[in-house]
Amino acid sequence: MDLPLDQLRTLAAVVDAGTLERAAVQLGVTPSAVSQRIRAVEQRVGRVVLQRTKPVRATEAGEALVRLARQLALLEHDARIALGDDSPAQRVPLAVNADSLITWFLPALTAVTAERDVTFDIHREDQERTAQLLEAGTVMGAVTSQRAPVAGCVASPLGRMRYVPIAARAFAARWFPDGLSRAALEAAPIVDFDRHDTLQSRFAHRHGARADAPRHVISASAEFAEAVRMGLGWGMLLPGQFEAGLADASLVQLADDGVEVPLWWQRWNLSSPLLDLVTDAVQAAARSSRALA
């Protein structure tokens, strides 16, 4: 089956842009030309590749083609660099969980840009969901809690993020006067990062809770930690987010144990110098971070 590169590029552009019209502007062609290329792809593969929603989304077949388009673009970029040709900055889409992003991941990006002309498109997602973006072809690499490699990818360990149960002293005195009882854990408000965040609930259920406590949802990492420090609720914090509060007695650690989340780096299984460089930088940043054990 022959799949012209311009048609694959057009499909990826449409998925990235969200509409055929915006993709046409980016590609410098008419919306009609974009529509014709998409129809040509669907005729060649005999399947629908786009869901005509707002924004448009790739079907399962379309995701495979988008992934192929991005892999070919990466290999083309590597080949141009190897030949010494001028090449525009390569866009590198990656997926990473919020806590990694604020604690150790950014230095890896800086290290890559010091050596190669690239731009990064970072997708922030829960570590249990980043692998889905990799599978869909949305990203080239992902920090994930999924150990089993996504199809067409390879995985390597990064370490474990250890979360510690922390509360403001006044909050703990009010809600946990007798320690982590079942009743207290079911009543004391928690702070969750988003609706997919299960760290607090996992810890509470491990210590006897059977029902979920009331929860605040604060989807910003710095503000999440600040909400815990201010006494809005209790939450699982990382090293670097609570030590000063323990030292000045404004915070308390609710238990000696915490929750450990193993992290893995998954990337496309391609022979790509650029992707190798990104992988080396991510692994080096993880090794040097005190947020990972």
C-alpha cells in the first residue's frame, strides 16, 4: 500500500490543528486541498481515519497513520542533520506527569536544546495516562507508570517518586486528634490534583478508610502543595515541598509510610539520534533528582 508522504503529513497536521481550516493555513494550501488529501488517505487504506468532531480526532486507524507520519518526520530530520543540510527545528512532543514536570524533568529539555535545534510540545497528563498518548502517536516519548512497553516502543526505569502524607498542624489537630482512624480518614477533606488523582485515596484506604472523603480538586502543582500547607485539606507531597514546614512545625507528617510510584520512560523504538539524545537527557535528569529514589 502506497501512502504518499504529503498525505500523511496532512493527516498529522489536521489532528494537531484540530480543524481542516487551521491545518490548511499551517500547510499553506486550501481547505479543499486538505479535505482531498484526507479522502485520498481513506480511499487508500479503506477506512475512516478522522472523526469529524470539534476538534477532529483520529480513529484507531488514523492514529496508526499519524504515528507513522511523525516517525517519518523524525527520521527525515535526523537524515538532514547527518548530511549537514539546514533543517528547521524539529518539534518533539512528549508526555509527562505534573509532579515530574515541576521537580526534575525541565533540566532534561534544557540539556537537549543546548545540543540540538528542537522545540518541545509538552503534554501534561497523569502518569497512569501518559502511555495512552504514546500509543495514539500523539507523543514520541512519555514518563509513565506503565512498565509494559506500548506497542512499537521500548521502556526503561527512571526511579520511584515517594509521596508523603502531609497536613497543616492546625488541620491535623482538628481532623486527626487521635491519629489516622477510619472515621477521621473518611471525614477529613483531602486535596486531589485532578479527577484521576488516586494517591490520597489509596493511602487512606490502606489505613482503613472504606468511604471516600470530601475532596478539593486543584489542578496546579505549586498551588496544590500550597493548599495543603494552608490547611485546605491533607495531601501527598514530594520531597522539597514540605521539609521547611516540618522544621518550623507548621506542618505535620501524618504517618511514617507514604505512596511510592515507579516511573518509566517509554519512547518509540526507532534508531534516531535525536530521540536517543532526549532519552539520555531524561535518564540523566532522573538520576540527579532527589524527587526520585
